[in-house]
Amino acid sequence: MTLKVVTSGTASGAVAEFVPVLVADKVASRIAAKDFTLWGKDAEAESAIRLGWVNSADDSAPLIDSIIALRDEFAAKGVTRFVLCGMGGSSLAPEVITRTAGVELVVLDSTDADQVGDALSGDLTKTAIVVSSKSGSTVETDSQKRIFEKAFTDAGIDKTDRVVIVTDPGSPMEAAAKADGYRIFNADPNVGGRYSALTAFGIVPSGLAGVDIATLLAEAREVAPLLASDSAENPALILGAALAKTYGEYGYRDKIGIVTDGTPIVGFGDWAEQLIAESTGKIGKGILPVVLDPQSQELHSGLADLLAVRVVADATNVGGDEVAVSGPLGAQFLLWEYATVVASRLIGINPFDQPDVESAKIAARGMLEQRDAVIPAQFENAGIEVRSTSLELGSAASIADAIKALLAQVSDDDGYLSVQAYLDRTSVPEAAELRDLFAKATRRPVTFGWAPRFLHSTGQYHKGGPRQGVYLQIVAKASQDIQVPGRDFSFGELIASQAAGDAKVLGALDRPVLTLTLGEAKAGLAAIKNAIA
């Protein structure tokens, strides 16, 4: 399968106008040469230490033998179940890689107590965990690691035989892992999390689970010269120009619908979503990725601010104002990384920082410290507590009234709705069905994010990008809460604090937030569906 990007309509216009400029400026070859001056003076310090992904396919190759050897060692001991504890780029890339390959990997990228409990309920005698974090300071990953360490110890299993650490060299996590006697794989410190698909963060858990990681890296290596070429045929320049500069009726289309349409790659949109949103959504600018399927409302509503980008089996023909992309997974990872930094240059932002992600973390920590001071619900209906931030509910007395008040804030011109599900995605996957229902109700782009993982990706766009969004938080009380070992909080308290902290930050930016706290997840979701006009 070769790597192709095909455009049509206004997307072709963007390519015709801007690719020659990119070629003349030698942008592709300068990226390949790790030229950190490409994104302006203010971005140079960060860019200088974030371009290692360009060579990840080569740099990661020496890890292959040791990963396979460890997999064989685990198999000889009867360990065949792998759980990945990680957030953002550390979890999204391995999830796409393993799902596409058809191998099992339990991805624990949540602090929902029920989802944590589900991961713990597997056969521990056959389980090993991979803990992935650049520094080890991420509260979600630290909490997940702690609960598994306790579970192994309680089961009489030597945790040093079952815990694998992926982290940056010299990080606090590496120091702690060495002290604990854990196996350690080091990743390239000059690669940010969302660009880490082809580093140890992507290939260690995937390789242990059974993926042919040598082929994955080879796919990227094969297309690297093409993506580094200063040519009008370079698919990364074509895709980057289309993402950043496709013109609509009222200006540049600042939203893209990522559609997986017949491709053998599974779940690619979720990975691309975090790459694009976190890279471009800042200083009031950005590209909002919306993960869609071929039947999604947004593709049939004639939205002037949305460009459809289809990931297909063979990008030969495309109609309307669209882009079609095809190629093997390893090649696609590198393509979209190149295209994202190309688009960032055209937009005028630094693709490697995430200045607004920390605000939600700080607010969550504050909420944890003050968790006794829970904001009372404004009212309760159908077993659901209703709260709002920067949103007037007026005389609303039902879930339908509250939802109507929120949707009234979605601009018909450039607005979007973000549905954020602080739920166990293993037991209530039907929550994702809300996306399509809200898209039909609003006839505007609607994103759906499982929380709190979205805080490490699209959360940057929500706070740093254009002030266009309105936000629906759906929170559920855990059926059985779990205390975080060695901490003074539980997983239930942590996820509730994360939701409250993010609502507080969004509210401070004058963005409307509606929070629905469900007494029971399935019944609450059914009530919300019934309430959508």
C-alpha cells in the first residue's frame, strides 16, 4: 500500500496556493534536518528539543530485539495479558496499533473507578503492566501504577516481574523504577508525547502484546525520504496545506472531520485528533478535529467551516471539498506528524507546546484539596444532578430544559459542542452514541471525548483555541470506589475533581459548561438521550 493524499474542490485550491510556497521555503527538508527556526522566534526553545520524532523509525529499531525477548520471557511464564497505564499520546498510539493488528491490549487511560476495577479484574497470574509516562508525574498514570502494584503484592506476585516502565532517560520515573528493580525502556526525550507513536511509548506495549513492530517501523522508514522532499508531490505538504488553508464561504475552514472509511486502520481518528488539537489549539487559533464516520451529520450539512478528511484504503478519487488519505499505519503516523507541523507553520503557532493543559491539572489538584466543598446541584431530575458554569439555566427544571439552554449557546456560524464523558468506556460504550444525536440536534460539529484522557489532548484546544465551544460534562458516581494506595484520595474523588477543575477553567474563559452527574450510568444515559430534542 503506497502513501497517497488526494484533494478536491477548495482543498485543491489551498494546495495550489500554498504548497509552492512551502517548497520554495524548503520546509520539508528543513523539518527533516530538525530546523527549529521554522515556527518563529518564540517557538525556538521548545522546537529545539521536540524534533526527535523525525528519526523515530530509525532510532527505535534497536529496541525491537529486546521487546521481543521480553515478550518471549513473559510467554514462557504464562504471562499473556498486558495492561497499558498511560494517558494521551502514551495510550492512543498503542491502542490504534494493537487494534489495527487485531491483538489484545488493555488500555487503562482513565481514573474512572469502574474502569480501573475492570482492568484489575482480569487474571493477574497472566498479567503484566506497562506504565508509560515521560516524567512519571502524571497523576492518572501514577495512580494506576500504584493500584496494580498493590494488586500484585496482595496476590503474592512479585511486582518486579510484572511491571515494565517506559519513560525518558533521567526522569524521576526512571530513578524510581531503578530503585524498585523494574524493567525500563527509555524513549527519546526530544519527542513530545503526541508525536511519540514510533518511539518506545508506541512500540513497547504494542510489541509485548504481539504486534509486528518491525514492519510498523519499516513502513515509516520507507516513506521518510518522500516526506522530507521539497516537492509539490510531497503528501505531507499537500495534507498540511489542506488542513490549514482550505477556504470556506466565510474564511478558512478551521474544523476537519476525520472519517475512517473502508481503511484497515482501526481507531485512527482518535490518535490524529489529539495530535492536531493539542498541536494547533493555542493563542486563539487552531484546527478542531472531529472524529466522524461516513454517515455522520456533519458530512451532509454543508458546513462552511468544516473540511472532510477521509482515511481510506486507496486514495485515488475524491469528490466535493474533501481530502482522501491512504497508506499503511507506520507511514500514516509519520505523514500526519509532518502535516501537523506544516499546518502549524502556516497558521503561525508553535506545534510543540501545550500552554493550557496545565491549567486543568492545577484546578483539579485544587478541587481535590477542597473536595469537601462540593458545589450543590442546581436541581435534580430523573436521578441526574444538574450543575452549570458560565451558563444561565433560568427556570430550567428538567434535563431537557438544561440541555436546551446549553445548545442555545452553540453559534450557527462557527460554534461546536464538546461532549465529555467521565465514564467507564468498557461498561457504557453506548455513551459515544450521544455524539450523533447532538450533531443531528445542533447541525453543528460535535466532538466526543472519553474523560479524563481528552484533557491530555483536545483539552488544550478547548482552552487555547478559538472561543467557539460549549461543553457538556457527563459524570457518573462509581458503583464501587477504589482508594489510591499511598494517597489521601480515591479514584472516584480524583475523576470528580478533574471534571470540576476543567469546568472551572472553562468557565473562567467565559465558556458555558453543563455538568450532568448520573446516579446510575446506563439509566442516566438513557434519560439524556430521551431529553435531546
